[in-house]
Amino acid sequence: MRSLAGANTVLLLVVGGLFAFFFFSSLYVQQILGYSPLEAGLAFLPVTVGIGMGAAIAQQLVKRIGVRTTAGVGMLIAAFGLYLFAGVSVDGTYLSDVLPAVIPQSVGMGLFFVPITLIATTNVGDEDAGLASGLFNTAQQVGGALGLAVLSTLAADKSASVLEESAAGRASSTGSTRCSTASRWHSPLPRSSWHSAPCC
């Protein structure tokens, strides 16, 4: 049961990041790139292909390097995809920013899901097989819900902070501009020297 508990804990954390990735990437392609809901769905078809490829590769790697190593490799590859997606900008595109992140993330997930399932269920007796399967599926759903809730809250807080700083910066810039304009308008210096006149 120790392997089941460990696998469920790791799965809960990983799926939390996976759900959040789909949530934020869907917002990005629709609100930033301007995709329609249908176009956004089609844009994530490579995820299905990547997970399938990763699962097929995992079946071979499990025999060669073991389940735990294969799961670790999958998590590293998926984390690299998330790292790439974290660097997208408002001027990004699907081909140059989203797709390069989706490919390693999806392949890594495929490499991870196969061995983590084996870890969770291999050493469980026949009488507990149904319970183990139920706990495994529950860990996926709970992990996804918790991960999305936590990460979306952090993202909303960060966004609010950035917007407040941006608004304060614009207000300060506007005040400085008005001050500079007023001081120059009433300045006794010739117009040619206005550029060097200090602000109030």
C-alpha cells in the first residue's frame, strides 16, 4: 500500500499542474491569440498525439530502465514544456510559442501516466484492486481541482498586482507630464531652452 500512497501523492501534484496548464493555455489562445472555442480545441489536438506517443515509448522504457525512472523522465520532460509555456508573451504565436511547449508537455505526460499506473496497482492484492483503482482515479480528480484552484488564485493575485503597478506608473507619468508642461508654459526662459528646464 506504500507504493499506492506514493503514486497517488505524485499523481495528485502532477495532474494539478496539468489541469492548470490546459486552463491557462486555453485562456491564452482564445483571449490573446484570438482563437474561437473550436479553433482552440483543434489547437490542442497535438496533445492527444503526444500523450499517445509518450505512452507507447513508456511501455518500452519500463522494461529497460524501470517504472520509477520512466516516470521521473516523463515528469522532467513535461516540466520542460511547462517552463517553455511560462515564457510566452502577448506578442506570441501558436507555432512559435504554444506548440513548442505543448509537444514536450504531452509526450512527458504519456511517459508519466503508464509507469505511475503500474506503480499504484502492481503490488495491490486482488481483494483491494477495486479500492486501489478508485483511489487512483480520485487522486486525479482531486489533484486537478486543487491544482487549478491554487494556481488560478496565484495567477489572479499576480495579475491584480501587475495591473495596480501599471496604473500607478501611468498616473505618475501623467502627473509628471502635466507638471513639466505647466512649468514650461510659465517659464521665463526662451522656448529653445525648454527641454532643459526642470520639472516642479
